[in-house]
Amino acid sequence: MTENNERLYGRTNTLKLFLMIALPGAIGMLASSLYGLFDGIFVGQQLGKTAFAAVNLAFPFVVINFSLADLIGVGSSVHIAIALGKGDKRKADNYFTCACIAIVALGTLMGAIMWPAAPHLMRLLGAEGALAEFATQYMRVYAMFSPLCTMVFAADNYLRICGKIKTSMTLNIAMSAGTVLLELLFLYAFLWGIWASAFATCIAMMAVTLIAMLPFFGGRRALKFRRPEFSIKMFAEIAGAGAPNFLNNVAGRLTSIVLNAVLIAMGGEDAVAVYGVIMYVNDIVQPLMYGVCDSLQPAIGYNYGSNRPERVKKLTEYIFTAAGIISLAAAAITFALPEQITALFLSKHTPALEEMCIFAMRLFSLTFITRWFGFAAQSFLTAINKSFYASALSISNAILLPMLFLGILWQANLTGIWLNFALTAAAVAIAAGAILFALRKSLLPKGDEGGGKNTDRAEDVSE
């Protein structure tokens, strides 16, 4: 099976490899994010503005829980890919086994914490009445199924490492389709409440996790379960490599929690609902970029570990180009169609709410003009295990700069919050450019192409 990795990642023509991996990765991540989009649409259209705002209040806490699994999944994947590139199969299997055990254990612990904490967290944000009750219901469903759902994020990484790119894409599509069908059934046919929205997603996640992980138990993948050999050093390495994505997710959601509290104070439920629409737009664009960048991390890590600088360079160029195209297209669409996007989520709204949402979205669209550069740089630095610099970009983008600009723009009230995103993205892009320039001599491996020759002869071993 490691020979298959060599044929796919080490000898396939780089452009062909990019198309084989990035397109299914982007499609798969887009599909997996669509359930969130339809979740917002169904809740907003069927249950109303209060329920829509409640989802936006609770979801940051849900994502923080999922981010722990993503920390371990991404962090272990970086070291697994590099180990496979070096031919160390035993080390790769041990990382895989220990990571899976840790994800289930953390999911159990986080679920046990989230259930009793949910109502207290909503009160801390200033939510009251139906808004607080709906948010608590939504959060508690995810807490209940946390041990069984969180593995889905890591499974996606492990499938791509094994060359099962089409399988990963298919499962992501299946998860979204299952979630949408179940939400339609629960909300429109059974007329259940907001808790059913979370329940639909959890059922789909559990089903996909089971399908994705069963072949690993049967020994039918490049990675296999073995007797685990735990060590503090190993988990420190996993945490270091996964820190950029983790910090981006967690710090970003902590920022969302702070902004939600500020929005409740400044503009009440309407402002929270507008912020929710903005976040749904962001949650469509970002997974597209993530799908391209993250799906290529195993390929970059493998070639970095096997000393193929030209292949690393070409794959990195494709990441930056694709992220730029996606992000700039998103800027144009968001700026041009704010009324139509607003109507998707908030069918019953006042003229004042619509005006607020259109204004906010046009300011937010400026974010995508520069976001792509910092995002692609962070992904590349993560893939080659430059985790310190990737983490610095991540934490700056997710919390340090947003909190700084929140203070600077405080007197601008809601306008300052809507501008915060664009200013943060621009500052991160500048910082990313400075880091890449400073590290330019150490970003590629020192070896020659070696096994990277004859790149057009590889078989298509993806599934």
C-alpha cells in the first residue's frame, strides 16, 4: 500500500495530481458544508428568526468540540504523510492508532462537559427566554452524540492519506444529502423543534464515520490499527502540527462568542441574525478553500519527506492560485447579491433588518479580496511542519487581530464589526507575505527530485 502512495503522491504529474486531489477535495468539503447552509435555511424559514439566531449562538461551542478532533486528525495526518514519505510504515500506523483512540476519548469528555454547561453559557452571552432555550436544546444534542460524531473529521484526512480521494468526496456528499433529507423530514413533516436540526446532522455524521472507518479495522487501507505505543512526545508533535487549524477554529469561535455578546448589546436579536447570515456565507467559501488546500497537504508532506523540492513548489503554486480564484469569485458574488442571500435565510424580516443585512454583507465581501493569501500560506506551512509560523497566522486571524480591531473600531458600533473581517484578512495577508519572504530559503527540502522523475507514468490509484 505504501507503493500506491509513492505512485500517487511521488510520481504522478503535479498538475494531474492537483486535479485528481483538489477537485474532489473541494467538492467534498463544499458538500460537507452544504448541510450547514441548508440547516440555516431550514431553521430560518421554518422555525423563524429567533431559532436562526439561537443556532448562531450555540454553534461556536459545537465547533470548538469538533475542533479537538480536527486538531488530532490534521496533526497526526501531517506526521503520517511525512513518515510514509520516509518509508516508516510502523510509525505511521502508530500515529494513526493513537490518534483515533484520543479522538474518541476527547469526544466523550467534551460531551460530558457541554451538556450541563449549555444553559449557563447562553446566560453568560446575555441570551434570555426562547433564544436561550433554543440554543441550549441545539447544543445538548451535539453533546449527547459527541463521542460518535467527532471522528468524522479525522476520517476524512485518513482516507485522503490512503489515496481514497473519491471515497472521501463521496462520503462527504452522502453526509450532506443525508442531513438535508433528515432535516426536511424532521422539521417539515414531523414538525419537530430546533433540536431535530442537530439530531439530523448527528445521525448523518455517525453513519459516515462507521462507513469510513470499518475498512481500517479490516486491514484494507494503507494505514492499519496496531498495538498503540503512546508517548508524550508523539502527542506534542501531533498538537504542534495540528495547532494552526485548531487555533483557527477555536480562536475563531471564541471571537464569534465575544462578537455575539457585543451584538446582543448593540443591536439585539436582529444583529445576531445578520451575523448568522454572514457566517453562513463564510462557511460556504472557507470549506472550498480548505478542501483544496487541506486535500493537498498529504501530497506536499509526502514529497517534502521524500526530498522532492520541485514537486513541493509546483503543488504549492496550485494551492495559492486555486485559493485566489475561489476567494475573489466569492467577493464578487457576495457584493452583488446581498438581497438574494438574505432572503435565503430570513424570509420574514422587517425592512430595517434587510437594510442592515445588505450593508453588512457588502462590507464583509471585501474580506475575500485578501483572505485567500493568508489561508493558502497557513496551509502550506502546516503541510511542511512549520507549525509555529502557521499557528502565528492562525491565532492572529482568528482572535488577536479581530479583538484588536474590535477595540479600534468600537466607536463605529455595528459598522466597525462588519469592517472587522476585511481589515483582519488584509493584515494577515501582509503578515503571511512577510513570513514566506523571511523563510524563503528553508521552505523547500534540500534534496533533488529523485523518485519524482517520470511523473506522467503513474496509475490513478485514487478511489
